[in-house]
Amino acid sequence: MDEARNDNARQAALDYHEFPKPGKLEIRATKPLANGRDLARAYSPGVAEACLEIKADPTTASRYTSKGNLVAVVSNGTAVLGLGNIGALASKPVMEGKAVLFKKFASIDCFDIEVNEPDPYKLADIVCALEPTFGAINLEDIKAPDCFIVEKICRERMNIPVFHDDQHGTAIVVGAAATNAMIVAGKKFSDIKVVSTGGGAAGIACLEMLVKLGVQRRNIWLCDLEGLVYQGREAQMTPQKEAFAQGTTPANLADVIGGADLFLGLSGPGVLTPEMVATMAPKPIIFALANPTPEILPDAVRAVAPDAIMATGRSDFPNQVNNVLCFPFIFRGALDVGATTINDEMEIACIEGIAALARATTSAEAAAAYRGETMAFGPEYLIPKPFDPRLIGVVASAVAKAAMETGVAARPIADLDTYKRKLDGSVFKSALLMRPVFEAARTVARRIVFAEGEDERVLRAANAMLEETTEVPILIGRPEVIAARCERFGLPIRPGTDFHMVNPENDHRYRDYWGTYHDLMARRGVTPDTARAVMRTNTTAIAAIMVHRGEADSMICGTLGQYLWHLGYVRQILARGGLHPVAALSMMILEDGPLFIADTHVNTEPTPEQIMHTVIGAARHVRRFGLTPKIALCTQSQFGNMDNSNAQRMRAALEMLDAREPDFAYEGEMNIDAALDQSIRDRLLPGSRYDGSANVLVFASSEVASGVRNILKVKSGGLEVGPILMGMGNKAHVVTPAITARGLLNMSAIAGTPVAHYG
């Protein structure tokens, strides 16, 4: 069975590399090349202008070419993964994979360069000759000690960052994990004894990093295949190992492991035995990083040292030491400030950023990617996960700051806070667009009640609200369930301490709530018994009653169940005093910007008047995001060429809008392609009412609007903010079960905006 499983996994990996087209990389143009004018600018004669600018001022290469965001991953294939010296060509899949990680995690473009050159001095010459092409060099999978020679020469001769990831990337992630392990174990770097196995590039770099972090060199004991590295040893020695020589007599790992606080393994399987672990200091820290089989397995460690703190290089155990936590982000920061090198201060800033992120609350996105894993800071969670989207903002900005402070930044960044927000915006698609909404929400502390308070997404959103906004979350749910789930998800918040609670099973306001509900609904067939039952079981109705009574400013519901069911209770209780649900508006964040869709949920076939109010409400909301509304009334009809019901209702709505003379651009009725492409509109109706592409599409059917919304979400990777319930004075919003924790945070900011900003 295991053999068959291995065969299947091997074939799946090969298929991944072969299909649908060979390899993991391709090159795409960043500029249009559709006509003669584009060709003249991209190549002769227009390209000469860029060439002359760069000749006059070489620093402008980062303005006019891709150099400033281009990294070379260079290898000669002499030490590839655990495969050894397999040659440059066979290393290409690994180097392509590294390039993919650069792009995925930090949006850095990358060329993989495999060089048939075993001589380290000649290889260094080749790499140095590449400086005009690249903004930085990532050396990869070059055997020791050759890698030390190549990196030293390249760093001395090149004026761009050169980073050997096998050394420094590993050292940085080990440094971050060790920093947090010290906190968990209650130890200090200056006091600990370190025993390490593996005298290769990664092992030496990790030890040097531990020294920079405060470990005393005299407290480090290095072993390799020949045993202890001691003074005067001749076999398998290098200058790098010599720096960690201890004593003058031979010894082995078992002889020196006693009393060790930290074991650092970068060697091979089975090197560390349980008997050796038993001789280590209390709360031993064991980093067994050999891949695929570590020096010792976690279960074997805990059998003799239950209080051990363990890390490996594998993803199926806690605390995976993975270089992807480091290299994309240290390069991102270095490239963005035009760093001429990557120095110690930048590496330590990277360590501090990674370590601090693990001590912070886990992001909802990382929790979703690693569902079921423990992700609360402690022995099982020393370092963040690679798919934590906060890494780029935290680490890259820390690296950029260190580069500027140490004088190696050729292009210093004036405002690091703005820079960090931009980085966050590259992974949190909604971040930049939501910024004006969050800023408006911070002007007052509004009370937001969540109907489904026991949902993990709601709990994470509530935690983020407390960290990022002035809003006050109120959660409806059972306190013991919410407390247990906060504990399980690693959230520091607790009911009754950090946020307000309503327990539907036992709340002192129960009589007031059912009495209020009965007063509102008595002449709609609701008896006192029914009112009592609703206020015990229906959290949406409870939330609406709280808003009605002034105990909350706005409510959010809909993470479970059907939209119109929730909307029914919102209508029953809150649609009073001129408030009524007008339409649902969804902002879809696409690669080329936002596109708003309405009405996605409220009116199945809206009347002309409802369409008119939808358009007016959409314009108001678009402005809340700092955008200028351009609204298209979309149907199958194209400017009067059809006379079906949808076209008639749209034309009637257009007439109503014209009569009001609103202060925003709108046009219709027309097809979606005409709404988004001015050239089509110009052919059909020259001189239409707005230029360029519409940013709001209003439909005559909620089924069509919802379909467009879902297509954009699934097929175009669109991120939805919403649906925003218009017409309720910002007192209620009904979301959908597909919403994420960040989506709920965004909706809380929208709900938290004061009415004065809401319009």
C-alpha cells in the first residue's frame, strides 16, 4: 500500500511539472503591444529614449526597466536539497520552484539560472557579470565550502544584494524560532549551551547567527561526521568549522550533549537518540532540521522529555523551519529601497519581524490555510506559517527600515507606514480600498452586534476589530462556547472582558427583549409565547431588537442560513421611520480595480423606482470608498433596441434619474460589454454620459446580478466586500455564508461608519 501511495505521489509531482505546459514559469509582457504605436514605443525608435536616460543616470534603470524587481536564482547544482551533486540541469526544477515562491509570496520577478561551472572562482565571475540585469542575486544549492567563496567574492565585487539562502535564509528562520523558544522556555541566549550537528553552509550560518543573537561562542559545540570539531583536528576541516572548535581531544555527540539547552541538527536521520535527549537540560530545545527524516522524531523526544520544545524541517510536524518565511520578504524590502547589500542588521530585523508575528494573534487567512493546527504562540507554534499574509508587510518593512538606518539604501522610503500599508494591500486586496472607510469608522466608537457570535469567523473579526478599530463588538452566543473556541483558535479575547455578550439561553434582558418584540409584532400575528420563543432561539431577531432599543448601533448577520430569511427579521424590526431595504451592493475587487454590482439579493425584479434608488444609493456608497461613481444600467437591451420587461423598467428608471438631475455619471440601458468598453459605446451611442469603464453595474434582476457577482468571484478571483445593505441607515447588514473573517472585519468598518459619513 505504501509503495503504491509513493508511486502515486511521484506521478502526481511529475504531472504537476509537465501539465498543462512544461515547467513552472513563463514570461509575460507588462505593457500592451497591440499596434504600430505600441511597437514603436516598446522597441525602435522609442526604446532608445530609455537607453539614453539610463546611460546618463544608471539609477534610472529601476524606473525604465524591470531590474529593480528582478532577482536571479543561481545554482551550479552541486548540493541540491538532499539529492547532492546532481548537476546544473537536474537542479532546474528546484530553481524554477524558488522563482515561483518569489512571485507568489512577494511579487518579485525571477529568472532561474543554472550554470555548468563547478569551480567557485569561475562561478563567482559569471555571477558578477550578471549585475547589469538584476536587482539582487539569490545563490542556491552550491556545496560547501564553495558557497562561502562564491558569496564572499560576489558580495565584495557587486553593488546589489547577494544572498545565499541555504546559509542565511535558514539562519534567519532558525534565529526567529530560537528567539521565541527562549521566551517559551524562560531562557536567555547568553546563558545557554548549544550543541550542533552538521558543519555545512546552513549549519555554520545558523551558529554564526546564534552568536549575533547573544549565544557565547565558548558555549557552542559543533559535531560532524568525524565527531566533535576540536582544535588541531585535521580531517574534514574548514576555516568556518575551525571558528567553533572546542577543546583539543576527540569526542562524539554523546560526549558533549549533556546539559545542552539547544540541539541544532542540520545533518541526517537518527543522529540524536532519546538517551542523549534525556541528558539535556530541562525544557530542552531541539531543532531537528534534516529532511526528509529529522535527526530525531518528535514522539521519540517527548517520550523522554515531555517539556521539550521541538522544531523540524517538515510540514507535517509543528514548527516547520522553512526558508520561505524569510527570503521573499528580505528581498522585497531590500529591492524596494535599492539596497546595495544585505547586512547583519537587515537579517536581524527579519528575525525580529518573523518572531514578533508568531507572538501576535494568528491571522484568519493563515488559520483557514492550516485548519485544524494549533496556532497559538507556545511550544507548538514558535514561528508563523508561510501562508500568513502579514509576513510581507511586517518583515519587508522591517528590512527596509534597517537598510535605511545602516546607510545601504540607495532609494530610501520617505514614509514607512505608507509603504507597509501598500505591502499589506498587495496581499489583502481590500486593504487600500477600505482605508477611507476604516478611517471614517475610527472617528467614533460604534457598537456592532454580531448575530452569529459563536462562529470562528466572527470571533476572529471581533479580535481584529479590537486591534484595528475603535468599534465595540457585541456577540450573541453561549459564553462557555465562545470562551472555549477563543481558547482553541488561539485568540486572546474573552467574553465579558474584551467584548460584550448576549446569552440567548440566559440573559437578564430577556423579558425586555421579548416584550419589545411583542409590542412591535402583536398586530402581525405574533403572540407573547411566540415572542418569548423567538427571543430564545433567533439570534438575528435578538440583534435587531438590540439595535431598535438603542443598545447597539448596527447589526451584522447572515454567516449561516439564507439571506432573505435574515432580511425578513431586519424588515420586521428595523424598517421603520423611513428606513427600508433598498438593495444589496457588492464591491468586487478585481485585478484592474473595483467593480460594484447591484442589486444582488433584495429585490428579485425591482421596479423602476427601486432601480432608481439602487443607483442613487450605489453612488453614495462608491464615494465612501474614495471613488467617483460611473454607473451603468445593464440589460440585454442596447439603448432601446429591445422592448422586454427588463428594458422597459431600466428606461423608466433612467427617466426618473434624469428628472432628479443627480450629481454623478450614469448611463443605460446597455449590455455589460458596452458598460465596460468605451469603444463599443462610441460605436453604438457616440457621446454617452461617462468616459472609460463603468465601476458600478446595476441589473434589473437580482438573479442576474448575483450570477455576475459569483462568476467574478470564482472565475476571476474577485474578492467581495459586502453585500452592503442599502437603505437601512447603516443599522443592519446581511452577509452571506461564504464571507471570510476579513470580509466580516470589512463589514464591521462599513457598519461602524457614522451616519454623517454614510450620507
